[in-house]
Amino acid sequence: MDDRIKNRVPSANNGTQPVRNAATMPMDAATLVKQLGDTLQANGPWKPAAEPEEEATKQPFREMSPTMQGRILKAVNAIFVRRTDAPMAVRQLPSPVFDPATANTYGDGSLMPPAGQAGKNVPAPGQGKATPPGLTGGNSVFRYGENGDPANFQILDQGSTNGCGTTSLAMMLDFMAGGKKVFDREDVDRSIRHYDMFTSPGEAAAFARRRGAEATIHTDTSIADLHKMVDQGLPVQVLLDVNENHDGSGLHYEVVTGYGTGPDGKKYVELANPWGQREYMPEDTFMAHWSNLTGKGFPLGINRVAISMKPKGSPAKLLSNDEGAFFDSGATALRVARGLTQVTSGWARHDAANLFSGAFRLVFGGITAIPALLGHAGRKASEHLMSDGVKDLGHGFLGTLKGLAKIAGGALGWAVSTPIEAVGNVANRIVDFGADAIFSASRSIGKLFRHH
């Protein structure tokens, strides 16, 4: 059992629908809210589309031998330490008051929030502010029932699996479906996660799109970006490293649901953790967990990844989509990760399209990712060296000489590393185009054979 997981709190959903009232907002935001409210009232909650890949799921999943599965996981663990979140040990009810000085601390650096309170005239998410309980000056997508738990949001538990990504995704989709339990981890796993592997952001976004949602993957996301999403009534899935060593061994998906300021004056991020709990994480701790993810300490270029989604046709504005970025090493690393999850999913589901396109993306994308990530690491090291050199300037004659030498060395390293990184990223994006073409061609050929 992971000893970092303590005092995990259960959540429930009683299916209560929030009261939709308008709120006093700036004119442009008020117009957006009215449009969103009219859409919700006219069409009801978002209804997910049927999975269009049912043909692949009609056959039993292909089992993988324990030996082969062990080899694959060993290869993955060469970069990432496999993290298994064990079932919760102790469940404690939250207190009605949030006191950061005495609140229980979780293994990921967050605190237990207080119980929520049901409100009679609380605006619906995206139609007005509803500050998380115990905080001030913020907003949340949660609306609470009489039992103190969110009434419009299913907080699910991944159990003893590596399914934090698919569990978080199910929570996001359930929220869009009106807060009812339409999806759970097992539902999503059957489509995109097999052999207890991790979840790639690319496959998570693709699943949401197949089910009728609009979804984007954004890198270098800011706290202000998250606030904008919450203010529109949209939670955001984020990829963190909750290990204090920040070495890639604690990669973990959570869902940002709100924000606010605590009684201690600190800013907090409200999260739905797929360990089955609500939590408040200090903003500085959250930023440290979210930024510059590494694999065994090697920089991967993956920085502040956020997956945003909304019902198709909603007037809300999602974060821009960086999946196809040409000059983003983080996007390159995520594309290679998607290739691996496509291969395992394609093998398990007898799905040639995923198997072939994933293999192409994994092998050739992995080859092109080598110069991209090495160049990225060199560029970051060079920038750090130049920054140190600037700090040395003005510290005496020898200090100034030392600083100038660092700046010159850093500038040379930057000039060499940056083109290498750029070439690798562009080549990787070209491979990604090829993988998409293979996927589409395989799907078309499969349909042709099924019809004949």
C-alpha cells in the first residue's frame, strides 16, 4: 500500500439538479451565460454519443501473457516508476470549518476541505460565482446537497489500479451529463486503457470526442487559464507529479474544479482527486506538482498539461489545442505516449487501426523524439547557465568574469540545442500526420470488409 495515501474521503452524488439563476456579471460574460443557460434549458444535459468503435469490442479482449505484460511495464518503468494507488485506509468525515493549520494533509500535498452546504438560490456553474466552502474570492463548479457532498459531480475512486486518467475522464464526462453516473473507470478502460497501463492525454481527448464532446489538450497552461474554465462552469483535467521528488514516479491525473483564498491568506486550487476525495491544494504546491514533468529526472518538456472539454455546441470557450504543435517538445512526448497506449489498446481489442497507427507513432515518433528531447534538455540547461551567469555579474572582477563565461557558454549551448529540438519536434509532427493517415485508412478498409 502507498503510505502517501492517508485519510481519503468518500464523496457521493444524490442527483440533485442545481438551480439556474443569472448573476451580476460584465455584459459580455452575461451574454455568454445567457446563451449557455438557454442551451441547457432547451436541450437538457449533454447526452453522450454511442462509442463508434463497437465492432472492435464485440470480440473478447485479447489477453497478454504475464511475461509479455511484465516486459512492457518494465520498459515503461525505465522512464516512469509505476504508481499504484491502493484502496483508501481510513475514511474521515470533513469538518464544517476549513482551518489550514489543523486540516488533514494528504500524500499529494493537499488539505481536506470542509463539508459543503446546500444553497437554495445558488447559480448554476458558469452562470455565477459559488466560492468553495471555507474559501473566499473564488469560484467552483461544485453544487452541494444536504449531505455536504457535491450533488452535481460524481467523485470516483480508481481503486488499486493505475487508472487515475480514465477515472478523472469519467468524472469530467459525468459532470457534462448532468452529474449522474453515466461513465465510470471501467467504461473508459474498455476503450482506451488495457493491461493496467497509464492513460495518454491524446487518447483521453479522443475518447471524449468520439462520445460527442469537444476536447483540447493545452500545454504551458496558466492558473488564469484554469480560472477562466471554472468561471465558464467547466472543470479541467490536469496531469501532476505528486511525488515530492518530482522525478516522474508520482504522475497522477486530477480534475481542477475551483479556486479561492483560504483564511490563512494563501490561494488554493480545489480538486477532485480520483482517490475518491475532494481536496484543496495550495496554489504554489499545485504549480510545483504541475510544472516541468520529468522521467527519472530527465526533462520531458511536458509542462502544465490541461485537458479541457465541453458539450458540442456549447458557447463556452475551451483552451487552445496544442496536440498538433510543431515546436512543442511536450506535445512530442505526449504523442509518443499516445502511440504506446494505442498499441496496447489495439492489441487487446483486435483493433487494427489503433494497433498499426499506434505502432507507427510509437516507433518513428520515438525516434524523432530523441533529438527533440535531448535538444530540449540542452536548451533548458543552457538557459539555466545563462541565468546563473547574470546573477554573478557585479560580484567583483572574478565574479563578473565567471558570469560572462557562463553567459557565453550558455548562449553557445542554446544556439546548438534549439535547432536540434526544433528539427526533432517538426519530424515528430510529420510522423503524427502519418499515424493519423494510417488510422483513417485502416478504419476505411475495415468498414469495407465488414460491408462485404
